[in-house]
Amino acid sequence: MIAGVFVVPIFLFGIIGNLFVVIAVSKKRSLRSTTNYLLANLAISDVACLIFCAMAVFAEYIPLTSGTLADILCKFFLSYHVPTMASIVSILTLAILAVERYHAVVKPMKRWMRLKENTIKYAFCAIWLTGILFTLPMFINGYYRETSKICRQYLYWNRLGYLTYQVSIVSSVVFISFAVMVVCYFHIVRNLYFRKKNVNFGEHSAAERLRNQRKRHVVKLSLSVTLVFVVFLLPFAVLAIMKFFNERTYRSYYKIAAILFFTEAGINPFLYAFQSTNFRQAFKQILKCFKI
């Protein structure tokens, strides 16, 4: 029940905050940009993560017996399969966000390489389809083993096959996406903060400084969201593999890492409100609509 004390407030604030993000981006014209659409997609994946992580915590208090109900609980709730899918969606969304910011800041003339409002929906479909396909084996193989009273992933494959599958997910999705983010933000930061300044003074220089200031503001928000996600995700991803080798030793640590990852899903709306005036104003307008 100690976990529940932390889960309930994070769940409530996280669900409300992320729904505010989706509503704000869909309703406020000044927030309708590809960057904010990506942040809204991140908010949707965070909502899925919050709901199913909370269910996983409280489902542990349901007494299980072998049968269909136990298998369903293991497939969808107790084994963090949906949060894993949501985390893959979040990782891919942040990677695309980094690439989008890279093209906007470093390669501004190559507009054809950037996402547009009428094409970003296809990117979202590809992101969610990838998340579903990568986690589909988890849903298929998850089942409840009555003898050990825990959920297992070996219904149709052995331990080595499951380890290979998990390592392939971490290496192909997590590490490659992180590498893309590092490369993109390295070039973005170098371009915005360390390139040679224009020595000309006048209207053109002032306009350029204003554009750079706006770009820096968006990059700071994108980078802070990415860093928070990486810091909270890495323990969860690493312990998911370590738990495979020693279930009893790492199971409690894995639960703590899952709660940390759960917490991250509720932090982003506060980052937006703290760093973005447009989001802050939109949140205030939404709150006014709910006043009685």
C-alpha cells in the first residue's frame, strides 16, 4: 500500500496535466505547430503509461488463481506491457522531435525534410504501429504460472529467446533513438550557442536574434523533456533485463524503477507550464472553463 500512496497523487495530477496538454494543443491556435503536436502525442502515451502503471500497482493486491482472468491480468496489467509500448512510443516521438528541431535550427532551408501539419498524422500512425509490433510478443507470451505465483513470458519461447527479444528492443529502439537525440541536440546546441555571431547591426541582425531566441526557447523545452525522460527511463530499461537473470533480487528494484518511470509521465505538463508562456496561458484558460 505504500506504493499506492505515491501512485494516486501522481496519477491524478499526471492524467489531468497531460489531458490539459492535448486540449491546449487542439484548441489554442498559437500552439498548433509540429513540435507541439509531437508533445501532444507524448502526452497521450504518458496517459496510457499512467493508467496501466497504476493498474499494475493495484492489480498486485488481487488474489490470482490459474485461469483466463489471471492470464489477462498478466498480459495487460501486472507485467507492464502497455507501459512498455507507451515508452517505445515516447522514445520514438522524442527522437522525431529531435530530428524536427535539428532541421528547423541547423538545416532551415531544407523545409521539404520537415514534418507538416497534414503529414504528421502519418508519423503518429507509424510510431504507434511500431510500439504495438515491438510489444506484441509480450502480450502473446504472457501468462500466469500457478506453481511460482508470478507472471511469466515463456508461453511459446524459452528464457534465451525472451532475453534476446528484450535486448533487441533495448538496443534497436532505446539506444539507437538516444544516439539520434544526442547527435541532433549536439548540432543544435553548437549552432545556437557556439557559432560565430553576425557582426552586422541593424534590422536584419535584430530579427535574426529574435528568431534565435525563439528557437532557443523551443530547444530548451524539447531538451528538458528529453533529459527527464532519459533519466527516468534508463533504470527501468536496465532493470527489466537484469530482473531476467535474478527475479528475486531485482524484482523490488524493478518496482521502484517502474514507479520512477510512472512519475516521469506526470512531470511533463509541469515542464511545459514552467517553460512555455503559451502553454501556461492555455492551461489558465482551460481552468477557467471548469470554474463553477
